[in-house]
Amino acid sequence: MKKIFSSKLKKIKLLILDVDGVLTNNSVYIESDGNEYKQFDIQDGFGIHLLQQNAKIKVALISGRYSKSTEFRAKELEIEMVYNGHTDKAKVLEEIKLKTALDYSEMAYMGDDFADMPVLRKTGVSIAVKNARPEVKKVCDYVTKNSGGKGAVREVIDLILKAKNIRLEY
């Protein structure tokens, strides 16, 4: 891990995640009755638990597309800041900044598509998942080795924990 990137990660107090394409593999399954299903990675979820419980780093979700699945998963992971169905992600970032009283340098954001770019350009650490749009990858500090919904979030959480020298023993 590069020294500059590691020093940026040490400052992080809030990890903000896009949902579709970051926490999920970008697929939505819709049955004929309209019920929707999404696939979430269990190791990503456990990483979020570790980050919040062991490292005391908060997690927030911003999704441009409203989904009951997102609300359910957020509740399950005890994520309090959930912005579900908000297409103006830069506006949501301002709300989060006011709510948390954190500086942008204390926030990391993970995204994958054009709607994420205004937020990626403002936060202290900008991260694109492996399967992100090429234009998104160009504005980021880091591109994950794993794809969204396939361990990318856990990969970043492990990097944050390592940068902060937080060792977890089980």
C-alpha cells in the first residue's frame, strides 16, 4: 500500500458506500409479482460490522435507486445513515457532513458509476470498484482488486484497519 494512500486512510472516520455495483454485483432480480432481490456479499457485511464495532468507524449508504432490500440490509448491519433513492449524491454528502461534523478528509467513498463522481471528487479517499466505469476509475485514489458485491468493500475495510494499525484476533 502506498504511503500517501495509507496516510489518507488513517484519517478515515466514515466510510460511505454506494449500494448497487458496490455492495451488490449490480444485478437486480425482479419476480413477476414485483418483488425484488439483490445479492450482498457476506464478507462485506462482516467487514462493516468489524469497522463499526471494533474500529468505531461509521458507515453510511447512498443509493440512487430506492430499494426495500437496501433498507433491510442496512438495518441488519446496523447502519444508521441510509439515503435510499437519492440521485443527488453531492447534496446527500453535504447533509452527512453537517450531521457528522466531519471534514471531507475524514470520509472515504466507494462508487462505480457517473452519479458517484461528484462525491468521489470531494471525499478524502475516493475508491472505485474493479467493475466501475473507466471514467470513474480515473478520478479515484484506489481501484479495488475485487468487483462490487464480490468482496470489494471488505478489501477496503481491511486496508483501513491495516492503515490504522487495528489488529483483529479471533
